Amino acid sequence: MSKPVNSMKWYSIYLTNKKVFFLSKFVIVGCLMGNIISSAFTGWLRDGFFLFLLVALILVWDAILKKIISQPILEISKAAHRMANLDFSEPCPINTKDELGKLANDLNTTAANLEHSLAQRKDLTDSLSHELKTPLGVIRAYAEGLESADPEQEVMYRQTIIEETEKMSELVNTLLDLSALEAGAAQLTTESFDLVELVEIVAGREFIDSSSKSFHLNYSLPDTPIYIVADCNRIQQVLHNFMSNAKKFVTKNGEISIEMIELDGFVRFSIYNDGTLVVDEVWKRFHRTRGSENKNGSGLGLTIASQILTMHQVDFGFINQDTGVSFYFIFPIS
């Protein structure tokens, strides 16, 4: 990010007014030298030679002013006009160290941010339209089926419509949350809290009703509290997404293992599940692993988790193992 123009030192030779100041002194010195040189002549030769030097100085002055002021302003104006019409294909080419160069750099930065925001908006619109097609189709089909349904079918159809509506609402809210995180509109509210206790709470919610599921749950947590400084609600969201992802993709009769260990002033949380190995694209929106097409979920959980952890500026990732995958993050202990 460029520094504000006001941060430039008053004595900097790159300032435009300093350039004009030195140029004006150059013209004055040139006039004096021209007068001295022309004094060596007499009559009309003296006047003609002095006039020639004066015209040459004026032309040089105009050429330099055009290069350091008029031309950069024209280029900035052209770039601003292109960007006003949402054409970001060509940045402003001015790359000087004076105020005009700073202005051009700030204009390019603004254009890049605007282009990114527009791309995010388009991505959000495309994602919504793509993901809402299926539930909207289901709702329409069952709504039409209500006209000829018997009482028993009518109850089932209405329940299906309600479930699909709830899925749509959850998807829209999740996408809006993700877009706010990516755009920087969502701010972190940091505090010190016990990560061990938070993991126990989230794990209880995720797995307390999963006793009938065909997987084995193991966990290894410290006996004493471990405090970190972070946004508690957002880290809870990360834990929920990691755990629900493990529960969703664990193989039948497979293993889910939750572990938290201390490492030289840091705490490392990890959750492993037997199942399909993953690739880097797992962090992208609506990424689907092989065989996951029929899994419930929006496909945004890991994307949101990665965005939250990135905002916390901590190390996180996944490790593919022989029979499954482990997701982890590392926080400094407060």
C-alpha cells in the first residue's frame, strides 16, 4: 500500500512543486547567461541572439512541464475514465515518485479492490443461482404435487417443502457470511478463552447424538486449560465445520480422532477421520470430493474455516495419511 502524499518530506526533490521550483531557477539562470553571451554581439545580432535563446528556453520549459505535469495528468485522467466505465484491463502507467505517481498508484489500488469486489459479487451471484436450482426445483415439484395429493402425501410434501426451504435459508446465510469474511466486512472480536473447554463443548454437540453412527470416536485432550487469544465465536465455527466434515466423510466403521497437544508455546488442534484423501481444492467454494455428491451440506464449511483461520494469521492445513486425512490449526498460547 502506498504512503499518503503528505508523508513525503518537504525537502524531497521528487515533489512536483520542487521540480517546478528548480525549473524556474533554471530558466532565470538561462536568461542571465543568454544576456551575458549576447552582450558579446552588437546591434541587431545581440537582440536576435538573445531572442533565440529566450525562445529556446521557453520551448524547453514547456516540454519539461508537459512531461512532468501535463502528460501524467492526462494519463491519470484516461485511466480514471476507463475505470469509471468498469474497464480494468489497463492500469495507469505513471510510475514516478512524486504526488502524481502516488495518485496513480492509489488509483490502481482502488481499481484492483473494486475489480476484486465485483468479482466476488459475481461469484456470489453465480454460486447462489447454481446452488438454489435444486431446492427450488424440489419445492416447485412438491408444491404442484399438493394439488392431487392424498392427506398422507400432503403431510409428506409439506414437510419436504419446509426442509428444502430451511436448506435454502442456511445456504444463503452461509454464502453471505463467507462473502463478508472475504470482503473484510466481518471483523474479529478477540478475547482470551480456554480452547480445551471450547473443543469439549463443540465435540459434545457434534457427537453426543452420533452413538448410533457407524464410526469410532477417540480423543486426547489436555487435563489443564489452554488459553488462546482469538475470536471465540469464529473458532467455534471452525471447530464445528472441521468436526461435521469428519463425521460426514468418515468411512463405515471408521475412526475419528480428536487431539490437542502443546508445542513450545503453541497449541495444535487436529481431527482425523478415516476416508477419502483430499487435495488443495478442498478449501474452495462448493468443492466436492469423489463420492460426496449425495452428502448433506453446502460445501462451504471448509472454505469458511480457512478464511477465519487466515484472518487470525495462524498456521492450518490438512495432512493425508494412509487411510484418511487430518485437519489441523495451530495457535500461540496466551
